[in-house]
Amino acid sequence: MAKYQYYLTRIAALVLLASGSHAWASGGTGEYTLDWPVRGELLAYHSSGCADACWVAEVRIRATGKLKARLRCDVDKLYFSQTGKSKERLLPEACASYSDSNDKASLISNKLRLLLQPGQVKK
């Protein structure tokens, strides 16, 4: 019986270790900033898992952290919302055009600049 408990304890420890590393790998990344040309604002990015195919990029007011706009991907579909001006809307591009790019950060920044130009967002 003692030998059985010994092996059961070891197996349980291995399962916990293996699942812990899997949870860490699928949990996304910490937040970091991307290049953003507008003084007083910042562009924050974080992956929310799915091997970096699920992600969120947010333009915020630097001093307050208040959200101005959000561009997000849920593996396949790309969404945009602008605080106080629009409900989240589905964009025609597929996420693959961003996720498969070697210049993903620049594409995200450029897309948000375009979407935030006056007259680009429907109410």
C-alpha cells in the first residue's frame, strides 16, 4: 500500500507540473506598448492566448489610462471599438493578415491610426 501511495503522489506531482506549464503557455503575454505617434496617448498590446492569435491593442490617454479605442482579434475575426463613439464592430479583414505578418506591431498601429481619423467610424 505504501508503494502505491508513493507512485500515486509522484504521478499527481507530474500532472500538476505539466498542466501548470501548459496553463502558462496558453495564458497570453504581459502588456507592453507599441509605437504610437500621438503625444499624450499610448498604444498598449497584450496577447490573450491562442498562440498569439488572440490579442488586444488599446489606445489610451497616457495621463489617466482612460481607454480611447480598442482593436482586437479572436483568432479569425478583427473587431474595433471607440469609446463613446461606436459600438464594437466587425472589420472586413481577417486576423491572419496581422497574426501571420512579420510586422504585426506596425500593422496594428497603422490600422488604429486609420480608424481614428475623423469620419472613419460610423456611430
